[in-house]
Amino acid sequence: MKTKGLRLGLLALALAGVVTVYMRADTGDVLELDDGRLIAHVVPELMQRMRDFHRVVTRNGVKLLELRAEEAAYFRDDAAVTISGPEVTFFEEGEPSAFVSGSSGRVYMDGNQVEAIELSGGVSVALGRFHLSADILAWERGPDLLTVSGRVGMDSADLELEGADLELELNLRRLRFRGGVNATVYREPRPWRSRLPASGAVGDANSTTGSNNDADGGDVLSSVASAVKMLDFSKLPADLHLEAGLMSFDYQAGTLVCSREVVAQHGDVRLSADQLKLQFAPSDPSLLRKVKASGSVVVTRGQERATARTATWSRVRRELLLEGNATLGSGDSEVTGESLVVDLENDRTVMDGGEGRVRATISSDDVKGMGNSPLDQP
């Protein structure tokens, strides 16, 4: 009888503990039994759920973006609204300039004003003549900044790019790939159609009619493609490949800078360096003013190899000027001097010793081919 009474007492005590825990738990707590022990999990308390969520963001009375979602949920003590099936349309001068969609997201509100948007899960961005794909994308209203964390893919009729950690300042027209970039610029445009749902403007990628599809971000990406396309070192009808650990583009300053193990390849000409800087007319990135590579510069074409501290590319004369302990090699032969001019148009090279002298090491195996060698001096 004592044992039975003890068991009843323990059972009553356990039930009292359960009641106490339940009474102390918040409305959003869930109680679970884990190995005989009661544990509480706090879950957000749903305050409101709505279908067909819709918000419009304006700046100075002008529409900046429009947000739609299949469903939105408000939770207690959560600054963000959780949304499902979000679609965001950005506007420039009243016309759609970008369209973004994803599986889910969060919207940060200040009263009725949208301050920031985060999208995740199969994010797709139609930006003028370009299409971007990513896993996570965020937009901030204050700086008008688009940020893509992690992998990002980009393609258009004449450009295909893989990169990581993209920042795009829409108002200032600046772009940065902080996590590396690998791009191909196609010599001949490929069949491609815009994914931007602009009224009466979803057409051929080369169309110049319809809405202003290249406004803001699209214009920045078009400018990057135009600038890179100017690196046409070779006379061969070939695509251009560019790799770099970091890329930054400033439309207003007229600069495109690639750094960290830069490689540019066009046809049979390959250039590698620590940094590659392109300067162009801010009003027209196709008007290239200067291209300069610096730091461990190496230029190769077939069996020919040239090195220097810096290299400057003249697109008008189709010449590469290599300066700073320049070397030129072909096979086992090598010539060294202060500077070297590589004339890619006429397949000629000129070595200048500067204040010193030109030094040459010629292999006997290369003597027979000296007549056609780039080591010939004028």
C-alpha cells in the first residue's frame, strides 16, 4: 500500500509540473516529450496572414518598385513580413527596368513603407537585355542597392558570366563581383529573348524599340559587356574569355578594374596579370581610351612568350607596349630589355634596352627558324 501511495504521489507531482509548465509557456510555445522529459519550443506567434500581398515603393512621388506575393504572414516581435512566391518589378522613369522572382522571402517595413526585401530559392532576375540567376538576393531602399550572396549566373545575347557575391548600386551605376568572375563575350550574338515583362517590349534582345529595358542595372551590365568586348587582341574571329578574382565597374568614372589572377584570352593571344584596368568614355563604354595591365604581366601567342611589369594596349594601333624588365622568348631563345612593343597587326616586335642594352640568348635549335621568328629586330 505504501508503494502504491508513493506511485500516486509521484504521478500527481508530475501532472502538477506539466500544468505549471503549460501555464508558464507563452501562447506560441509547443511542448514535446523527449526521452521522458518535457521540453518547450518557442515558435513565432502568427498575427496575420493575407493572400495576394501587394506594395508599391515610391521616391519623390515616382514609382520605384512594385512588390507582389502569393501570401504574406505577420508574426509577433518580427520586424519582417514573411512572403511566399514573391515578384518584384523595378521601374525607371515609369517603365519596368527589372523583374525579380523567387520561392520565398522577407520584407522589412517601416510603417507602410518597404525598406528592404530579401528573396531566396531559385531567384531569377530579368534586367534589361540580361538575365541573372542566384540563390539569395537582397535590395535596400536607402542606397538603392542590389546584393547577391553566393553564386550568380548572368547571360545575354553576347555575354555569359559566372561569378559570386555581386553588388549593384542602381542609382550610382556601379557593379562589383567580390567573389570572382569568369566571363565569355561572344563575337556573334546568340539567339536570346528578354525575360522582362515590359508592356509591349518583350522582344528580340537586339530590338531598340519598346520600353527603356537598359535603364539603371541593365545599362550597367550592357556597359560592362561593351567595355570587355574591346579587348580584341587577336585578328582571329574568336570569342573573348575573361577571368578575375575581383571585378569592379564604375559607369560614371568610366573604369572597369579586374584584379587577383586576371586572365584575358582572345583567339591565340593570352594575357595574364595581377590587375587589368580599362578606361573608357563615361558616355560610351565602347569608346575605349586606355587598357593597362600591371603586376607579373605575361603575354603568350603560340610558342611566343613576353613578360614585363606593365603592359599597355593600344586598340587603334593594335599594339602592346610592355615596360619594366621586358623579356621575349620563343622556344629556348630569349631577348631582354627595358621595353617591348608587340605589333599584333603586322606580327612584329621591337625591343628597346632603354639606358641599358638589349641582351639575347638564342638557342641553336631556333636558328633555322629565325627568319620567321618574332625575335627579328627591324
